[in-house]
Amino acid sequence: MSVLTLRLAGPLQSWGASARFTRRTTESAPTKSGVVGMLAAAAGIERGDDERLEPLAALRFGVRIDQPGTRLRDFHTAHHGVTGKSMPLSERFYLADAVFVAALEGDRTLLAALHAALRAPVYAPYLGRRSCPPALPIELALHHGTASLDQVLQDEPWQAAPWYRRQRRRDTTVSLAVLREADEHEHHADVLRDQPVSFAAEHRRYALRTVVSTTVDVPNPAAAPTRSVPRHDPFDALEEESARCS
């Protein structure tokens, strides 16, 4: 098994697992359907090609929240290109200034091909919506050997922006939330409908996926150096005074 790690950072991101009419929400972290869709686009997989999508959807997925960002609300207007008729006003939510580390575990050959596709994508990647381009290169590393998804999310250096790290400079380590697919023996898990089945434009389909929430502690490279504090004992002054008097 191999693990591919991704850095998802940008001014705006939006990872919707559900949409109700004119209200388009976002999850607090990237969804599996959104990340798999981004990889499929980079590899040139067309929307209706469910056969080529299936191996990507079978990859085990996890995400670490390195910088949670701020939730924003926006209003979207549009006009029909042919008739010029105004479309309904929609309410859309985004995550601003967020940074995530996503990891996918599975077949070495497939992950190597996806890693190469991200460096020369067929279709430009975006962070949930086309209006959300990444601010930094997405691919981080491709790990081979015995490394597992859980271990990689533990070991990957903190990817938060420098200004955000400085806010935590008093902490030598930071605790980061991790959302990953549950193992077979893990039963205390949440469910999320973001397991991609088909991206066909006329009928997109998603299945339920079990998700476990944990935390990992990673070093803070912006931590202030520790300073030795001089020993202070108030009784030292009394001992010195007593010595002079004797």
C-alpha cells in the first residue's frame, strides 16, 4: 500500500455534501467526493466514466485540519445564457483562509499516476467549486512502504500559514483534528454521504461513508525557544543577611 498526501490551501474553499434548493452549504473539512472529483479531473476522467472512477472511489480517505479558516456567506446571481432570464438568488457558503492535509491510501500504481496527474492536470483543479482555485501546489508527497494513512497524517509537518503559526508560538506542539474512514473494527463512527458512485451530470450519486474523528499532536516550527528561568528563593536574602551579622 501507498499513501498520497495533498495540501488543500486557498483564499476560499467550499466542500458541500448536500444542497437544498438555493442554499449551498459547506462542510468544515474537504469531502471525499470533492477530493476524488478533483483527482479524477486532473487525470482526465470524464463525468460519465464510472468504470474509471471506481478505483479512485475505493481509496481510503482521511483529512487533517491544519487551519480551520472562517466560514463566509455569499449571494450568487446568474442569468440563463440563451433566454437571458434571471435565475433564483442562491445563498452559498465558503471557508476562507483554511488549510487541510488530505491523504489517500491504496494501490501504489494508481496513486503514482494521480500524483503525476496533479503536476500536469488535464483539467485545472479547484477546491470544491470552480471559483476556488488553490493558492499553493496541491501535491505534497507520495509515501511507499509500510506507512499507513493514519501514520502519515500524524507525521506530515504542520501546513498552516506562517501568520497562523505565529499565533500559537507559545505551543511547542499543536493538536489537530483528523477525520478518516473507519476501520472494519471501529463501530463508534459518524456517517457522511460523500462516497462517490457516479459523477454523471444528469444523475450524480453518492453513498454513505463511515468517518472517525481523532486528534494528532504535531510539532510547531514557529514555537518560541524556551528560556531558562533563574532560580529565585526569597530565603536567600535572609541567609545572606544572617551571614553578615555573624
